[in-house]
Amino acid sequence: RGPNGEKTVFTMEPMLRGIYEKHNNNVGQIFTDNPTADAFSHFTYGHSGNKLLVCDLQGVGGMYTDPQIHSLSSGDEFGLGNLGAEGIRKWVASHKCGPLCTAMDLQPFSHTPSPARRGAAPKAPPP
């Protein structure tokens, strides 16, 4: 319990041992040539009906941690890092399909999401 008796909630994950790498972020930057991370983000977008994108992938080996989800639906789900259509558009613009995308039968992008499909921008945290 917290100092005022309120419930305290937290999450934990196992410590990842090895070389920690950041593969991409939530504004479309790609930092490594990891085909699995890139194809996974592509997969999440296509298989969500182009409504969600899991990005900001980092971790050790094939174990990823602390991702960000961009969503086209209105609301504040997925936290302040959810940049909605703008975040998806930036990721789509930077993505280059590779052999893994082809092997997974992921389709190249023929569009980018419209900001008009996104609700209000995420609210700033209270001061």
C-alpha cells in the first residue's frame, strides 16, 4: 500500500541478459537492420486492419520489451506515446519491406493513414 493507504500496482519482467538494442521508435526512426522487429511491426499494422501499429521495439535477441502501440481509434488508450495516425504514417514512410515481410505475405503499403481518422491528441499529464 502507498503512504495514504491506496493500492499500489506495478509490473515486472525478467531481466534480459545480453546486448540490449533499440530497433525502432514511435516516430518512425529505425536504428538496426533487424528484419524480425521490422516485420513484426508491419504484421501488427496489417493484421489489425490498419488500425494499430506496435513499434518502439527494443530488447535482447528475440525478446522485446516496452513496446508502444499507435491506434487510429479515438481516446487515450495506450498512453502518451500513442501518436495515432501521425505515428503510424511516420513508421509506414520509413519502412522498407524485406525478405521476411515477403515470406510472411505482408503487403507493401499503398496508403498512409489520415489524421482525420484519429480522435483527439493524447492529453498532457497534469502538472
